[in-house]
Amino acid sequence: MMEQIRVGMVGVSHFGKYRRERMRETGLFNMVACFDYTAEAATQCAAEEGCAVAADYDALIARDDIEAVVVSTGADSHADYAIRAAEAGKHFFVEKPLCCTPQELEALLSAGETRGLAMGMGHSAPDGAVNQLVRDYLADGKIGTLAAVEMTTCHGGGWCASPWRFIPEKNPGGMLFQCGVHMIYWLEAIFGRVTEVACMMRYDINPNTRTSDATTVLLRTESGLLATLTAYHVTAYRHTKSLYGTSGNLYINETPLDVTYQARSVEGKPEAVVSVDLDAVHAGPESANTNLISWAQAIRGEGTPTPSVYDGAAAVAAIFAADEAARTGHIVAVPDVRARVRA
């Protein structure tokens, strides 16, 4: 049995509570200390995890009995906490989105690379039943030649009281940054790297915010595949993925989960849409803990984190390019951040 990773954690409530539950499930982590700006949250975490409460973040990362830090705060502080952890010589695990600007991205990756640290990423590994179904339908010819992929992600977060989410420099593209990052990560995991984007954004629906209310992005992958991603920050909750092919279309509604298939008829007439039985899919292991397990193994010198921080970096790099495309009206190339690993 691998020796447990001695961790400190910043941000222990809300999504941090979810991350703590996943950490406990693995049995690979010993939480030594925690810090949260909300004292009540830190106290509750200490009681649940049997750990100490640090006076502040500097005190947390200064502890000699901590070898790694889990960052589960809002995205506006991800880069700052990760960089400071790296400077203290601690391995780090960061939730998604990885960071808010290209400058933060460069600083974060450089901090970890310079010190040879294991950099974990909060994206889930794409090995669940739905993603296996997509791969199976592509391999079995049920889609045929893939013509396009459409993705939609939306909720009413643009009306909520969450000040940092309305700062354009901390939330580029609004919902594109908040949840569109998941869609881009999925697209790259299944279809390959996004190489260039075009984008338009709308800001006039909610007059009380300065971030995009509605965003539409056109993405091209390295294979030439075209995909669209629409992201709405002011509408009802919905997340969908649709694959359109010469033999048939696959429609995925994520909440509630529902997958349907529509075969193309030779006559070109309206075809029936049939439900897909996900229980019949032979998927890989559940992906919720793969990121944590592989990060822990990497700290112990066994392999690399999966998904890696470079997968998270690639997803936000596409968002930063989309933000630039919306501002300039130009098609913008997306830098290949994974080349840093290959170099």
C-alpha cells in the first residue's frame, strides 16, 4: 500500500467539501491542516478530517509536515494559491478552470515545472459510460463520417450574487469560462487538440454585469473537425452535446442524463429518435477519483497525473483565445501548451 500523501487544503466548503469526500474515498490522503476564509468552514473541516486549522495560507504552506496542497477555492484565486504552494516546494492539485489569464497560466506552469512538482488537475478523466458510448458509436460506424459537434452549456449564474464572476479579467466569457471549460476539455479528450477559434459575445442582457451574458464559439480541432460551443450565463440550466454524422446523430443531454440516437435514412426524410441504453455500455472505471489517484501516484514517482495540469491548461488556453477573438473579430490560433511536456 502506498504511503498516504500528507496534504494541506485551502477552500474546504462548497466544492471543497465534495473534493474532500473524493479524497477520503481513495484512502490515499492524510489531511494534516486546512485553511478557509470562512472560519466556520475550516472548523467543520477540522472536525470531519481530524486535521489542524492554519491561521492563514502562508502558515499552511509553511508547514514541514505537508508535502502537497489541494486548492479548491474560486477560480479567481487558483493561480495565486498554486504558485505560492509551488514556491514553498509543495506539489499541488487545482480545481477547474485552472486560472483566469494567459499570464497566470504561464506563471503557474513555470512554477511547477521549475521545481519538478506533480501538478494535479480537477477535471474528471473521460472514461465513463457516455464517453465510451461516443467512442463505440464512432468506431462501429453508427455516426459515419463526423460532420460536426455542437455543445451547449448554460445556467442562471449571471444573476447570482458572486462578485468575482462579474469581473471580465477573472471570468473571460462568463459561462464559457465557468462551465464551457468542461466542454472544451471533453472535446479535446475525444477529438484532439483545438487549434483555432472564432467567437462572438453579447453583454446587454443583464445590465448589472460586465461579463458576457451569451457566448458562441467556433472551434477547429487538429483533425479539421468543426465544433460549436454556446454558453449562456442568464438562462435555465442545460448542458448538451450533439454529434452529427453521415450515418447518424448522437444526442447527449447531461442533466438529467439522457442519450438518444437518430439514424439517417437514404430518403433524407425525418427519422425516428431512439433512446440508448447506457447499462449496455462496457465502460472503464468511474472517473471521479482518477485525477486524485494518479496525482498521488505521481507524487510517489509512479507515472503522471491524469488528467494533467496541461489538459486543464489547454482548455483555458482555448477560452483565452476565444476572448481575444471576440475582442478583435479575428480567428485566433490556440497555443499548444502540451508541447511544454513534449519538449
